[in-house]
Amino acid sequence: MEFHENKIFPPKTCTVERLVTNGSDVEKVLAGRKTAVRRNGRYADIGEKLFLKGQEFIVEKVYRQSLGEMTENHAYQEGYESLEEYKNFILSFHHGMKWLPSMMVWVHEFRPAEV
């Protein structure tokens, strides 16, 4: 168990290197249009570093959220123009998945590292 900001997190289910792997998502991060990733599991700890094409990013927040709690702003953080666009991408990417408002995901928010 990891302990962050008075919260105990379960062990990571994957590594930070697997947090952003889709080519279009990598480009969105590098362009500053994507600052968050939602995953079924926890991929990073707060303060962990993510490297994409030689650029360094720092994970600032990790928390749980239901899909029903997502807002237009959350979709924008994910690099999409609207929540509907984000939903359509997720459902097309994960064949057979249904958008369940009660489904819980791990949110990983990050920023470029200081230069």
C-alpha cells in the first residue's frame, strides 16, 4: 500500500511507462492538450516521473472518480473537445465496453517537469 496526502492507495496495477502509450495521446501530451489519464488501475504514484519522447512530466494527483462524475473540463484535460467526444473514443477503443456512470477509474493528472 502507498500512502499519499492522507490516503492509502492499493498497489499499482501497472507502471507509469504504460500510462500514455497511444500515439495520438502522446502527441496531445507533448502539445500540452492532455494533462490527465483515466485508467481502470493505478499506474503511477504522486511525484512519479513520466518520460515521453525525451520530455519529462510529473504526476501531480492520483485519485478515484466515477465515470458519472466526469465533466466537460475533465474531458478537456483528457485532450478532447467534449465529454461526448471522450466517451465515443473510449467506447470505440475498448470494444464491448459500456459507459457505466458508476464505474470507478483512477485519474492520473500530470504536468511538464520544470526546466
